[in-house]
Amino acid sequence: MEKYGGYSQEIIEVLEKEGIEIYDKIKIIKNGKEYVGLLMPRPFYGDPCCIVIKLSNGYNIGVAFNEKTKVILLEKSTGTRSRATEVDELEKSTGEVAIVNTGGTISSKVDYLTGAVYPAFSTKDLYGMVPEIKNIASIRARPLFNILSEDMTPKHWEIMAKVACEEFKKGAIGVVFTHGTDTMHFSAAALAFAVQRASGPIVFVGAQRSPDRPSSDAFLNLLSAVITAKKAPFAESVIVMHGESSDTYCYVHRGVKSRKLHTSRRDAFKSVNDVPLAKVENGKIIILNDRYVPREEKPDNISLKAKFDEKVLLVKVYPGCNPEIIRWAIDCKYHGIVLEATGLGHVPQPMVKYVEEAVSEGIPVAVTSQCIWGRVNLNVYRRGVELIKAGAIPCEDMTPETALVKLMWILAQTRELEEVRELMLKNFVYEINERLLL
Amino acid sequence: MESIGLKVGIEFHQMLDTKEKLFCNCPTSLVKEFKGSIVRRRLKATRSELGEVDRAAMLEEIRGREYVYEAPHEASCLVELDEEPPHNINREALETALKIALALHADPVDEIHVMRKIVIDGSNTTGFQRTALIALGGYIDIGTKKVPIQTICLEEDAARKISESEGEVVYRLDRLGIPLIEIATAPVITSPEEAELVAAKIGQLLRVIGGVKRGLGTIRQDLNISIEGGGLVEIKGVQYLELIPKVIEYEVMRQINLLKIKKELQERKVDLTKNKVEIVDVTDVFKETECKIIRDSVKRGGKVLAVLLPGLKGVLGREIQPGRRVGTELADYARVWGGVKGIFHSDELPKYGIKPDEVTKVFSVLGGSPEKDAFVLIADKEEKARRALQAVIERAELLPICIPSETRGANLDGTTHYSRPRPGAARMYPETDIRPVRILPEWLEELKKQLPEPPEIKFKKFVEEYGLSRELAQKILLSYRLDLFEKLVKKYPNVSPTLIASTIENILKSLRRDGVPIENITDEHIEDVFDKVSRNMLAKESIPEVLKYLAENPSLSVSEAIEKLGLIKVTEDEVRDYVKEILVKFSEEIMKRGSRADKLVMGIVMKKYRGKLDGALIYRIVKEELERYLHL
């Protein structure tokens, strides 16, 4: 019974018999003691035989249930609890900045009574969360998905790209995507390739701490994202998140050059092999990097290539790894392989011949480094040279994630190996940085 | 006290002495010198889905503060900085808390759920406190009655405030996350003495069970006080046990005085809500003022705003607690809500450089009468002064109506100051980062075995084994320092247990009656005293003197006190030589009295050596030498 949560069958039967539903006021009599409170849904972990009630002092406790326990209904709950927000009439409304929700921590809200988490996504919710947005730009909220970012797939990127393009054509000067942080850099890279020559930036924003917490990073992040969407001179796919642990400023990271590098810190996202495009502090945007794609004058100049070939395998290399994984990829008819190699782009000896085999079957093998930082160079050591001879494509200083997304994007346009090789090494949106600084 | 319907409830917050914090693996000690990272944050008052914001939370947001967090590397990690989710609940803390619950005859719950309680004064980096209810019910037996316990909770302590300035508060994160046990009694305590007894008994129980920290600041008491017809007031932060009765007495005094004022104002038919009270700009009145505070404020761009309080002449100056008047209360409100430094009110003027003619002018501008009315003035930035005066008006309006329920802070002299409005229904929701903990009956049985022996058994042991009188045994059983008594008796077997008990119970109390600040005397001081006694380096007659000195100079050690007081013990031989001298000097008298001369000799010798050698030993020496002398 979903409506009760994870209670045991025995308890559910008793509750149903007494006509008790979640949030009703009940009395539990056990061992001569009485407990009065509101019935809470049982989480799906822990002991299913403990009844969870919220006492009048606000605390939740679990009361173990056995055959001698009595449960009595005292009062039905008043009114319905909040549900997910209804869709706004957004098609009618206009706004300079479109905020598209794909889910994630940032767009959730909590019912304080029950502790349940709901997606919170309407213009009203957003203004409620960060009233200061009103002083920056007019917004229109557009709910798209409500998924955890670990469940994102290239199909979702395709839809997001189309939506972004739509919004720009409708006149938005910037499009913000609220997104889970786990795979935000994948999505940001995907949209960087899929949507080019836009009249404004595509801004990905997330939160490491949910907005029900007063300490949430969502507030500063969202405000900074809207500022970026409105005021940035560039039209790139970017990620806006805290620049440091303090609530002082956010960085605007180029999507194809960023990565989530900490599981929990507010400043988990860093620019890798590049300098952040900008810093947003005290309501202003300060450009830090002159290398950017500027806004197009006409919204109709926008170029949409929103297809991704999902059959690409990302393989992390490690001592003793079984090179047969490449054979497996060939047999399963994968269209491309990205290696997250060691150091300058090296693999154990036995793997080289499998790379050769894949290439001979017309499957591009792109080489990146698990060092994350630095440029791949297959000319320096012998193993690298062997890989070149085998036909591998060295991916300069692209992160494994960006190379993966780029290869998926290219393979959706052409399967011709030499064309793929050329396009992987072409710099579309500054995903390759020829000049790495200290 | 019975007749005024006094009802007091006490909430104890005791720090647990666990190896690691409640939700992370940092040590539970405070750092003296800060070495670490500094992080700046803002906290947003979150709105419930109904769009409400907790009043106390709104207050903090109005202040628009920035919080500066000192994160010492020794005593904090990413969890305290809210940069990492919490770790599993600390097992040691859970065990200690359950043992305490069992000792208080409370019922531990079957499954513990950790909650988030919204707190946005910055003392929790997350904006909430993690707290769990672990037991319900129970009681503490104070001999005359059993005071019921309502709830026992296990929660994390907050960061400690280091400093505060305009728009910014600095906290240190060493204390954040230290486990606290919270014990809340029912509000059935009916006198200050009873309250002190309850506090002593619970404090004693916590110490006897063990696993709790000691020293100033490791236990904090909050009091809920109400009298018939008064308001329900929560007083936070009563630092030490001995202050509790005074705080209660003064709060009762405050409320009784406010009730008297309320009655008078009602008889005078004073009603401030009849007409809207206006805030008026009176900066012009003070164009040429000699009042430095006003001049400086205006120079910095401030204004002087005033508000007329009709019918309140003489009321603002009325004292409601020693050293605190109604005007002092209004100043508290102004400070809390407007952030201003203080107020001026007509009952205390002319003063501070404000002249009589300025006072008259203000009354005139406000349209009030100096014979019947009062006014309040604030000189500060307009926005702050306005907010402050609005709060003053709201508080003044209540004077003929009721005593507001509020949260107050305890001052060191036992008076209290307004701190903030009572928070609304605690905004609490589940802490979903922590799994609920199932408490199985088998575990509780194990813990029960680890509880200390009940008081009846101790009583028997004290009387029969330690030789204490029944009266002293009763007293020490009720003592906050019971555990120290037992420890010292075992540690110093050559010191009389009666001396130890009597020192802890009688001597300290007697010193307190003399006005000695005995709250400065630590367990370590007392132990040190008996260490010296056991090694014959301190005579028992000198104990009160040494303790008094330490109370006034708590940073000194017992050795230093002994030296400073000239109580350095002398050797037997030195005393013996002196006795021999005296015998020769007063030989005539002594020969006359024979063996009854011992009193005379003792008198002379004690004058010189009292406190420098054990009195009984001196007497023995005198008797021996006298005997020898008489037989020569």
C-alpha cells in the first residue's frame, strides 16, 4: 500500500480496519501506556513494525507494534496536504528569462508537517524562494521533468536542447535549467554542442543543500543564474554554482570544461583546464575569461542539432583491467568507445591490440585521461605512440565526460571514422583549450 | 510563593563527554586558540507551504545578518560546516542518554527518529538543530515529592558565539555537534528552593551515571516560569545551579510588579490602543543640544524620533527588578528589534545632556502633557529608530493589558533581559539523512545493569562503612557533588570521609552565605585540597580559608593559595621546640597548674601555629612535652 509507506501488512490491516489514514490523529495503547499523535507514513527502511507518529511537541517517534497493541482513531486530518504544484499558465506569460525545471535538489520543497519532499516549481515558488529575482529579470517557469540527475539519459538532453531552442525563439534572452548536480556537467556539455549560435546563455544551476534548509546554497545559486542569463555577454552552455564554501560569489563555468569534483561541498564544481568564464558577486557579473562565444543578434540564427548516439562506451583503465571489455563492446555493436586512460593517455599493453581491432571495425576510440587535469599527448611515450598507430583519437584536454558527450553528438551526425576523427578534434565551443596556464 | 500560583519547569541541557561528536567523528573539546578556516554565510528564513515564517525566524531575517564561522581544524570538519551530510548517530552518546533515561525511570521510545528543528540565529550552520526524542515520562525524587519528567532528548549543541557587531555575528564551530542531553521537567515546581533541589538532584544523577562533561558551561538550565495572571516566560542560560533560586525570585518580583502596574493603569483607564500612536521626527528640537549621544548620531546621518506614551508618566521609571525599570525593558525591545544602542525616556530626563526645555518642547511637539504622559526618544539611523520605536509601542501597549509571554536571558546577578519573542510551534521535520534507530528491549536490559546503585544502598554504606552521621549522609546524597565525594573517599583513605562530606556540603554552603563566589570552585580545586590534606601539607582547620581564597582567585592552585595565605605547614619538630621554649618561659605558671597547664600552653602555641599543623597533633605534642617537663 503506497499510501501508508513501508508499514507491515499486519499494521496496514489494523489501520484499514479502524479507518485510519496517514496524518490522522490516533492513540496507541501499549503495555498500559498511551501515545497520542498524527500517523506518519513509514519510510521504506528500518523496522516495518514500528508505527511512526508525530507528537504534539513536534517530535516523531516509533512505537513497536505487537498483537497486544491497540490503535484508535481520534480525529481525521484536516484538509489535504500540499501536493506537487499545478502547472502555471506559463504558455501565456512572457518573461525575459525562462527557468526550466528538470528536477534535482534545487527544485524541491518540504511539507514541514510530514517531512515529505515535493517538487516545487512554479513562478510563485521561485519568487518565494528568492524574492530578489524580481529586481533582476522577469521570469517564466517551465516544468519539464522531475528526475534525479543520475537518471538522466541522452534522450533527456535531446528534449532539453529542443526546449532551450524554443524558448530562445520565443524571445528569451537566457534560459536557466535547474538540474541535479550529479550529472549536471554531462547535460551542460550536451547542450553546448546541441544548441549553438543562440542569442543568450544556457545556464545550468543546482544545489548541494536542499532549499528547505535555511543554509541552502540554492538561493545564491539561483539568483546568480538569473543574473547570468540576463546580463552575460556570452551565449554558451554554462554551470553556475558557489565559487567557495562561503556565500560570497558564484562562478560561471563553461559547461564543456567543468566537472563535479566533490561529493558534497557547495563549491563542488570547478573549471577544469580552463578559467571560469565569469564571477557573479553582489549582483554583478565580472568576466574572467575573454574566450567566449558572444550572443547572436537574431534569435533565429540559432542552430539546433539535438541528437545523441547512445551506443558509446566509457571505459576507465586501471592496473590489471581486462581488455576484453573492448571486444565485448564490438560484439554488442557499440558505435564508439572513450577510454579514461592513465597519465598522458596510456593503457596496459594487452589493450593496444583490442583498440586496433575496434578501429579496424570502424569504431572510433577516443583517448582521455583519468588525471582529469592536463592534456593528453600520445607522442611522448612509446605506449602512446602505439595507440596512435592503432588508430586512437587523442582528445587534447577534454575531460572524459565531455569527450563522451561530444562523441555521442558527432556519431549522431556521421559514422564515417575519418570524419569522426576530424570532428572530435575540431573546436566547436571552446571545448578544447590550446593554451593551458598554471 | 504558593499563593501566587508559581509554576516552574526546568529544562536541563547537559553536554555528554563522548570521544566523538553526535553526528561526526570530531573530538568533543573546545579550542582555546583558533587555527582553521573561516567561512561566511547567510541564512534564509524558509517559508512553509502556507507562506508563514516563524516569528523568531523573521526577526533574524529582518536583521539581515551575515554569519562568520570559525572552523578550527582540531575540532570541526566538513559536517560542522554543512559541507558534508551527517554521519550515523554516535553510539556512545546514545548509550549514555538511554542510561540517564532509565535512571530517571523514563520510558525509552521503541524507535528514535532524528528531527530537524529550524533555528536561524546562525548558531547552527545548517539553519536547524538535529534533535531526537529518546524517552518519555519518568521522575526525579527530591525527597518531599517526585517531580515528573516530560521528555528526554538527545541533540547536538550549537556553535558558540565569539563576538557580535553591526550586521555580523562570529561563531566558533568547536562546540557545534557536541552531544547534549535535554531533560525537561513538568511545570510543577512551586518554589525557588524546590527548583534548586531539583537541579541539584538531576545534576547529581548525571554526574553519578558518568559520561557527562564537567565544569562551567557544560550544563545549562532554562527555566519556564509563570504566576497566576502573569505570562509564561522562558528564561534561557542560567549558568550555574546556585543562581536558579535568585532568577526565579526576581522573575516573580518582575511579574508581580508588572501586575501592579497593570492594575494601576487599568484603574487610571490608560489605553494606548485607543488611538494610533505616531512616531514623530523631533530632530529639530535637538538642533543645539548638549547631549553628546544625540549630536554624534545626527552627525552620522541619524535622526531623533519620538513616540508619546499617554498616561504612562512615572511608570517608565518604576523599578521592577533590582536595577531594572520599565524603561529598561523598553530599551531591551528597542535593541532587539531595531538594533539601536538604547533609548531615552521622559521619566529619567532631564539627564545625559538633555535639558528641561528640550523635554518640554518634545512634549509639546508630541501633543502630550508632562503631568500625565511619558515619551520615548531614540537617536539613530531612521530605519532602525523606527523599527525600535515600533517595538517599544507594542510593548508599552501591553502594560495595562497583560504580561507578554517571551523568551528572556539570565543576567549574572539573577535579573533577566528580554531576548526575543517566544518561537511559534517548533518547526520540526524529519532529518532524512539519518536512519531511525530501533531500540530493542534486550539492549535496555544490558544498560540497566550498568546503572549505579540506588540511594538507599549508598546511604547504608555512608553510615555504616564511612561513619557519617545520618544527617550528613542524607545531605551528601542530595548533593550535586555526590560523585566527587565517593571518588575522594576512595582516593584518600587516610582522610576522614566526614571531613570530605562536611567540606563539600557544610563549608561550601557556609562560604556562600558569607557572599563568597563559590561557583568558581571546581572539582579539581576540592580534590587538590584533599590531596594536600592527605599528605599533611594542609591542616583541616585551614580548609575554609583556602577555599575562600580560591573562590576569589580561581586561577591559582591550592599550593599557591597555601603559600599566599602563609599556611605553609611546619614540622612537628619546630612546634616541639617552640613548646619547650614556652614551657621554660612560663615555668612558674606551669608548675602551679601542673597537668592542667595544657590549656594555657595550647592557647599560646595555637596562636602561632593554628592552621600550620593539625590541631590534634599540636595538642598531642603539648601534652607529651608538658608531661615530660613536669616529670623532670
